[in-house]
Amino acid sequence: MTKTQKVKFHRGDRRPNNEQPSLSYTKKMLKRGKDIIWQVIEKPTKSIIGEYFFEEDAHKLVKFQNKHKVWEPNGGVPKFLWTRV
């Protein structure tokens, strides 16, 4: 049994684009003064998601986000959750 479509399309209508860019996360070492900071960067938006003093903490976040892609349906992490631009 097939379902019937309940929304009517008219001539010239276009379907919404459901394709979003695939996200990936990387960690990067940054030196501020005498401190070493590990940043988690989201690509392709190039936004900084988090900053950590320990590489292991940054690696955990990178590994989790690359595996589960939590923010991919939204097009990335929202701006109010970014650490830096």
C-alpha cells in the first residue's frame, strides 16, 4: 500500500534543499603567552567550539563529534555556543 502525498505542488514549485555540508572537527595547538591551549575547530565553518588546557579533553570532544555529528542537521554549532569566531 502506498501513501498519497497530502501537500499539493504547483507548476514551477521547487523542493527545499535538504543537503547540508558534512562537518568535521579537528584540534589545534595554540600558544598564548606561556600557556598552551588546545582548540577544537569545526570545519567548514572554521568556528572554535572549545578551548582546553589538556590535549586529551580536546581529543575526546573531537572524537565524539566526528562519530555522532550532533550538530550536522543544524548546519553546525549555533553561534551563541562558539568560544571564538
